[in-house]
Amino acid sequence: MFEPNEESIVLEIVSGFLDIPGDEMMRIGDTTKKLLFGPEAVSEEAAAERLKAALKDMPKEHALIAGMFISGLLRCNLAQQAQHCQQDRAEGEK
């Protein structure tokens, strides 16, 4: 798994390969975030369906960038969960 700074470097490299400017990458990230967490995403299933439909309409390069943003979100969430588990274990051993 990439560290946050490594993930940023990989994202920059990929955007360079795909010739996607930074502002377009931010738009893709914002769109992805709105699809997952916007007010129209009334449930996890609805969010997943909205994202799936949007990905079908995106160019493959944009879908790849959206996937990288989602990967970053998952990595952050998993790191937080692991940290909480470690804290819970440490407190249980006391």
C-alpha cells in the first residue's frame, strides 16, 4: 500500500501519462466525491449505483483517476480503522 506522499506522486505520474491537467483531475475527484457522499446518495447501494453509472459514461482515463481517488479514500479509512483497533487493544491490555 502506498503512503500518502507516494500516492500523490503516483497520481501525478499517471495524470502526466494520460495528459490530464490538474484542474481536470480535481473535477474528477469532486465528481466522484459527490456521487458517493452527495445528498442524492441516500444509501450505500444508491451511491454505488450512481458511481457505476457515472463510470460507464466517463472516458477510461477519467475512470482510472476516479478509481485512484477511491483507493485513496479507502486507504485513509482503513488506516483510521487499524489505528482504532490498535488503541482498543492497548486499552484492553491495561
